[in-house]
Amino acid sequence: MRIGQGIDAHRLAPGRPLRLGGVEIPYPRGLEGHSDGDVLLHAVASALLGALGAGDLGRHFPSSDPALAGISSRRIVGEVAARVRAAGLTVANVDATVIAQEPRLAPHLDAMRASLADLLGVGEERVNVKATSTDGLGAIGRGEGIAAQAVALLASPAESGGR
């Protein structure tokens, strides 16, 4: 079994869609970034790379590469999940937290969980997505951005019960 952790944060900006966990959330601002800025998917991809001992997102998807400008975070997670499978491992579980003062995310958590499970090729029972705020503290509390953190456990298919 192998464990990894990931974290990501992006500034909110007008004129961009807000995507979290591969789900578009109705909100007047979205997350800046070289990609679509989906901090939840970035944190999960980072946790998976950490569990693989494969470095960080910047090594595999550098923001200095113009060919990756606007890349979908769904594609990033898909490519990292393929690396997991190529290593002979499966996702035993992922636990992730989105940290945002606004918008209210509770109504979207089930959709984020389903989206993430689908991207990883595992059942929803192996994925947990939750949200919290900073109760007004710091840049996130002022509504300047959103962050996410994730922990991923990888195992051989036999250890994790298949799929």
C-alpha cells in the first residue's frame, strides 16, 4: 500500500467558470490557472502522484508549456490514473476537502464525488469529498480564492478488493 497527499489553491477571477471535482458550479467567478483551475482535481492528482513517488503536477504538466494552456483538469486526473494502473495499482480510497468561504458547496458534493470516482475508475464508496470554510479568516475567508487538499491510498488490486 502507498499513500500520498496533495494540496492546491487558486485565486478566484471574474469571467471564468468555476469547476470543482470536474463539476461546474454556478458562481460569478471561477478559478485562475494555466489549466481550468480545478483545485480539487489538482489536489487529487497531486496525492496520486505522491503515492506513486512520481513528483508533482508541475513536473508532468508544467505551466511553462504553452501546449498545456487551458488543459482540462479531468484530463490531468485521467492521465495520472492511467499511471496508477500502469504501476499495477488501484485507488483504494481518496479523501478530499475543498476549502472555500463561498459558494456553498454542500449541494454539489455528491456530484463531485461521483465525477471523481468515475475519473478514477472506482466505486463511489472509495471516494469522499467534503467542504469547509475558514470562517472568514485569511485570503480564502475574504473570498479571494479556493483551496483543496487530498489524501490517496493506492494498493494492489488484490489488497483493495478489485476494481
